[in-house]
Amino acid sequence: MDFIVFVFYMFNTEGPPYVCKATAKEINEAIDNAIKERNYRFKQHSFDYEFLSGEIIRIDNKVVHQAIVKPLLKLLYEEGFDGAKE
């Protein structure tokens, strides 16, 4: 789990650790697709975690997670919420 967190965090924040001929848009799309695929595989195997906003989030209650946690994380990353984020 620590390795998965590390890899997805690095790709999400730093980009791939190698030089390639792909454009930044193509790299970002590939990273987003990998994150979506990882989250799908987590759900498929009833592994109660999801990669959101650069972090692995544990899903204790799916209803609470969908209705409260996801919107809250999106709100925290908006401009003007720097103090709350810290």
C-alpha cells in the first residue's frame, strides 16, 4: 500500500520520473487514466480506499464518503481555503 501511495503521489505531483516525447497534456491524461483505473480496481476488489487529491483516502462508509468527504476535499483545494487545508 505504501508503494502504491508513493507512486501515485509522485506521478500526480511531479509527473513521470523519465524523459519522454509525449506532450504535457498526454502525460496528464495518462496519469489521470491510471488513477481512475487504480480506483476502479480498488472498488472491484472491495478494497476500501480511493486516490483523491493526491492522497489515498480510506472509505469507511460509502454514503458518507460520496456525500461529504469527496465534496469537502474538492472545496479544500479551492482558492481561499489555505488555512483550513493546513
